[in-house]
Amino acid sequence: MAGGAIITGTTDTSRIEAPVTVKAYLICAFAAFGGIFFGYDTGWMSGVLAMPYFIRLYTGMEYPDPNNAGAVAAFHLTARDQSLTTSILSAGTFFGAIIAGDVADFIGRRSTIIIGCVVFSVGGILETASTTLGVMVAGRLIAGAGVGFISAIVILYMSEIAPKKVRGALVSGYQLCITIGILLANCTVYATQKRDDSGSYRIPIAIQFLWALILGTGLFILPESPRYFVKKGRLENAAKALASVRGQPIDSEYIKDELAEIVANHEYELQVVPQTSYIGGWANCFKGSIFKGNSNSRRTTVGILMQMMQQLTGINFIFYFGNVFFTSLRTIPNPFLISLITSLVNTCSTPVSFYIIERFGRRRILIIGAMGMIFFQVLTAIVGVTAGAPEKKNTSAVSAMVAFICLNIATFAVTWGPAAWVVIGEIFPLPIRARGVGLSTASNWFWNCIIAVITPYLVNDGPGDANLGSKIFFLWGSLCCISLTFAYFLIPETKGLSLEQVDKMLEETTPRTSRKWVPHSTFAEEMGLTDKGMPMGQAEEVSHIANEKSAV
């Protein structure tokens, strides 16, 4: 497409995207690898906190006499140290995710992820070298900032390049990579737990550098998001990137039609919410009435609450503090093995979501998933405070608790785990998409941090601790009731729609009726690009002016 080319679109709603190719699958599959960072960092901390060598190094206590039950029970990090070392990563990711939205709009989605890999590696060096709490905390904070960059922008990148028919399944691959990361971390920790040297915790930590190397290097050869180029007014680059992503010639009618639809939607959104300044760009995320389904404030609120609700299911309680919790039940001889099993359940269950998220849709599986988790969490709590209480040392009852916990994990893995990421990648319009996804991801990490901070104090039995033990599952079950209500009243169905069609659907329907909505027109048609078209230079000028305003 030359600079003087005319951008023309189509009125056919079925032709606004090229056919799905193997290349699109492969690009998204590789980008999903970013989930490894999230999962692996979640997984190794749980095991390291329970390692005898690590506890001795960080507390100064000697190994307890195995025959002295009191000494064995007291041999652990304090609730304060557990809370700090676990939650500080999430604090870093919170700020990293917010900053990443701006960076991604300035230098591109791909480059932002590469920067995240570099920042993560710096933090990983400090974590690996640490022998004191201070250095470990600093490393976790810096590594967290890198994970924040990666976790926010990988979702943004995948959502913008994935074909609409399989976008939910492909973005769910990110959640699968999270679960694989958790599983790999647990396998590594299980293999090194008994080492009586620094290798017990340094080996699991150092393996993280491999993930950064693979993702950072691979992204150099992947195309940039074409929607980023449209936002920046670089339509020649957008056409080339779109042709690369779709595996089509640049002069293909499919490429012309899809590019016209993206451009028309962007121009439409700029008319609805004009770009004014840098501060105004952030303010646009909260513009409009929260009671209006297609307003930016409603979308941003839904994205933030979506990720908050995912964390308040309590899933990371098991992956952060599973070893500590299983040890407290007093009848499990190898808590590390049980944590490994829960990770395996998580990983093996997640691929089911690839099918059901496209077969049944996002909204339906979120509602059903919340109901399932309520059921299994309440059962876990009931058994835990009756036959499975630690003082009763009832092995059968504790085994039943572990089974219910695994069923709860499986329910999360096929519903709220992937669907929460899919939804936040789909609901935002292009002018605020990077910031909206960044804010939503930051919400995930904020509540992740809150849970990591308070959970040790809720379940431990030290002075001043709440000593809830298994009763904490009553809390998670109650919070899932809120998640159920949220999904029913506020989550729209976006299955099978392009990102531009999602904008139109939100204008014309409500969450409870969204499943019946079907596309009936294109933005290219509404913006007049199907009749007279728009010179590429004019489209670039409009976007350039908007970008200049938003940078002021």
C-alpha cells in the first residue's frame, strides 16, 4: 500500500477479518509464553518459604529435633517475613502494570514486553544472590515490575492480533502458561527442597532467567500489533504488520477490509472521546456514566473489578501458602508432594477452557465457575472445622479436603482463570486499550498483594494471628458469591466478535442480553469508507494530531 492509497472498507460483517492461519496460532502461542513468568514466580515462593535451609538462613534458628513436636511447629518464618517476601513481588507488578500501559502506547507492545524481560532479569539477579531478607525483598520488587510489564502487555498484544473466532482460546493459552509455570516451579522446588546449601533456593530462582531469554529473544522476530500502528497513525506499518499476522499478501482484499475497519473504529472512538492531553488521556479511561454499558468508565470499572474478583476467589492462597497450610493440617507427611499435585491439577484442567470458552462463551462459564467454587470451598471449610480439624489427625478427612481443594482448582482453571484475562483484553476501545488493560492487570496484582500480605496473619497460629486455618475457605466461598453476582449483572458476552464489533455490541445491548446480539453493520460503512474511502495520508494525519494532543 503506497502512501497515496485509498482506504476502503466493506459492508459485509463476515469479511472484516482474514481467515485463520497457522501463523496466527503460532504467534499467539509464543506470546502466551509470558504467562510462565507469572506462574513460575507464584510457584517457587511457596516451596522456598518451607525449605529447612532457607528457614535456617533467614531466621538464624537451628534445625529442630524431629521428636520435639513443639520445636518442629515453631520452625518457620514469621508471618511478617512470609507476608513481606511474598507480597512485595505483587507491589512491584502493580506499578509495573500501570506504567506499562503508557510505555506500550509510546514505543509499542512488543518493545514493552522486551523491556519487561530485562527489568525482570535484574530483579532475578538480586533474588538469586540474596542471603538476607533485604536483598531478597529488593530483588522481588524489581522482578515484580518486570512481571507487571509482561503480564499486562502480553494480554494486550495477544488480544490485538488473535483472530476473533479463536481469540478466547488463544488468550486462554496465557493462563495455561501460568499454570505450567506454577507446575515447573513446584517440580524444581520438590527436587531441591532437601539440599542443605544455598542451591536449595537459588536453583529454582535462577531458572527464571531462561524464561526471560526465550521470550525476550523471540519477540525480536515477531511483528508489532497492527492496532498499535493505527493508533500512532502509521498505516503503512499497520498494513505490513497485519499482512504478517494474518499470513496474507499486503494487497489482499482481506487486509484492506480489516485495516479499514480498524481505522474507521479508531476514528469513531476519537470523535466520541477526543484526545486532549496526557492527563486527559488517563481521564478518558473514566469518562462517561458508569451506568451506561459502553462508556469508558463502565469498561474500566468492569476490567478492574474482573481482575479483583479473580484474585478474591482465593486461588493463590494455595499456590502461595499451600506448603505452609498443608503442613499445618499435621497429617500430611509430604506437603511438597501435595502442592505438586495441586499444580498438576491446575495445569491439566486449563486446556479444557480452550474449548468451552468458545463453545459456551465468557459470561456463562464465569457464572457457572463461581457457583462451582462456592460449592467446593464451603465443603472444604466444613470438613476442615469438623472431622478434618488438625487436633483430630483424621487422615481420611484431610484427604477429602485435599480432593475438594483440587476440584476447586480445576473449576477455577477452566473458568475464572482464563476468562478473566480474555475479557479485559476485549472490552476496551483502541484509544484507551493499553491503559485500560494496564489498570485491570494492576488491579489483579494489587489484590494479589493484599492477599499475600494478610493471609499469613489470617491462617497462622502465632501471637496476634487470627488462626483461621481451614475456616479461611468460608471467606473465599463468601467472596465467590460476590463474584457470581458481578458476573451475572456486569459481564457481557464477547464470543466470536472482533474487537471493533465488541464496541458496537456494548452500545446496543446489556450484559444479560448480549449473548443474542449479532453484528449488522461495519464501522467502515458508518464512517463512509465503503463509498468514497479515505486517503491513507489523511487517516495518518488525523491519528497524528490525536497522538500529539494525548502527549501534551
